[in-house]
Amino acid sequence: MCINYTEGKCIVEERACKKGEAGKDLAQGGCDLHGEFDLWSADGKIVVTNTGAGQGKPLARGINFLTIDEIAYKRSRRLKVPVEYVLKEK
């Protein structure tokens, strides 16, 4: 099941799921928004991570980098908090 699907909505885009009702049973990777990055709100900042370790309140999980970066930027501007990137080393 898509981990960002709830009650017909995509919490990433905050609107109707792109896949409609099928979204609730959609495997991770079945939507073009899916990827390896998570977004968290923690300690007065927005955290983008691909380490799998969460911290604070989850805002979105398993999203591609371009989408998660855009969401992080918008939320940080709205909340007036910084964005921190906690990424795996290659």
C-alpha cells in the first residue's frame, strides 16, 4: 500500500490521489511521486532524509528527490524554519 495515501488523498500533494481509489492498494514505486526520500518536521526544522531513520513528525515518506525538495522548500518558507538534509553517503 502507498504509505502516503489516506482517505482518497495523497498527503504529499495534499489533494486527490493521482491513481484514484487504486492508490490505496498501490505498491510503493507504482506512482511517479515515489522514491527513496522521507520528509520530517523536527526540532524547529524540516528534515529531508534517505537514511530510513525517522525523527520528529513524518510529513511524507518514500518520495522522489525533486518532489520532496520542493515540498521541503515550501514548508520551510511557510513555517520560517530551515531545511536540513541528512543523506546516506555513497
